[in-house]
Amino acid sequence: MNVTTLKNTLEINNLELHEMIKNKNIIITGISRGLGKELCYKLSKNNKIYGISRSNYKTKNKNIIHYKCDLSDENQIKVAVSDIFKQCGSIHILINNAAVLKTMPISLMNDKDIKDMVTINLLGSILMTKYVFRYMAQKKYGRIINISSMAPKISAVGDSVYAATKAGLESFSRVINKEGHGINITVNNIGITGLYTGMLKQIVGDNPDIILDIIPHKNLASIDSIIKIIEFICGENSEDIGSQTIYLGGIS
């Protein structure tokens, strides 16, 4: 195979991959910054995005509709999901991305920081899944993706609570996937290493190389890699891909 043929083949394969998700109604939580913001932008090119955040998010993108919602408030979650369903009539994909992180030894950690991580990272995702699942069940179709982390695997000092919330989310997913399998609802997790966002900067400051020593592949995650996994999990004939946690960076 010559270079030109190889280049054309790669371009065709990439095009096919990026057309695996089209014309879907997608809820993404935590869209005001970081990974959520990037996912929102990338996936809005071919889909309708219903973005959740606590901030007064503004955009000129007609494919992104923002809902201000605090994931620590069950009633706000219930109302937001209900309003989204009334507007679009069908929720195809839920991406539970919103999370907060505080890295510190447990004996020094503020009680509020502990509660915030458990509430947003775990309970908020559980409640969002609960209400979205009900509407997906009506349509007998749904793809739920939780953005997890390498934290449960590497067990870094200072990450006890954060890692616990992500491990809990992965365990929750395995059970919910069983509940949804018979009605074509799947639940999977993506365990990202790190994107150089505000959350990672809390840990490494201006030196992201600090974290590379614990990542087998020695590189941070890329938004394109995450998008490709989402497209694989949510693409055609994906009904048998469930209860999985796909880790990036060579983490296993």
C-alpha cells in the first residue's frame, strides 16, 4: 500500500467514525469548562446538545441549549430533565461529566469539600441517570456514559474521596447496565487520565509533566480520543457494549 492510498484509507475511516453519532439529542453535564465544554463543542456539530451547568453559560451555537441546574439539588435535576424531554421528545445519550476535585490527605480535608465531591461526582450523576433512564425506558433506547478517572486505579495520596466517588460511579454503572439491557439501554464509563484543564491544574500547577510519571503511555488524554470512544460506545450496533470501563493512557 503506497503512502497516498494509506492516507486516503485513514481519511475514509476517520470520516466514518465521526459520522457514527448524528442527529442525536445529548445531555452533557458540566459544560461550562474543561472536558464538558470541549465535548459540547465537538458533539454539537452533528447533534443537539442539552448542556447542564451551574453557571450562566452563553453560546451562539444553535445546537447547544443550556439549562442552569445545580447537581446537588434533586428537584433541579428532575425539572431540568423533564424540561429537556418536553422540548426534544427523546433523550438518546447522557454523558455524566460534571465533577469537582480537591486533592488533600483526608485528615486535612475540609468537610464541605468531601460533601461536595460525593454530592456532585456521585449522587448528582446517580440522580441524573435515574431521571434520564425513565425517559429512555419509554423509548426503549439509550446510551449512558460516565466520565470516570484513573484515580481509582492509581490510588494517589490525597485522592481518597475523589477516587471513591469515581469507583462508586463505576460500580453503579455495572448494575444499571443490567437493568437497562433488556430495553436497549447501555451504561459505560471512560476512565480518562488527565486533560490540561482547570481541574488538572489544581494538582500539577504549570507543570503537567508531574503526572506523566504515573501514566504508562506518558501522555495526557486528548479530546479526540475521548470522542472516538464515545462514538464507538454510542454508534450503530453498540447494544452489546455495556458495563465497561475503558481506561486511557495504558491504565489497566
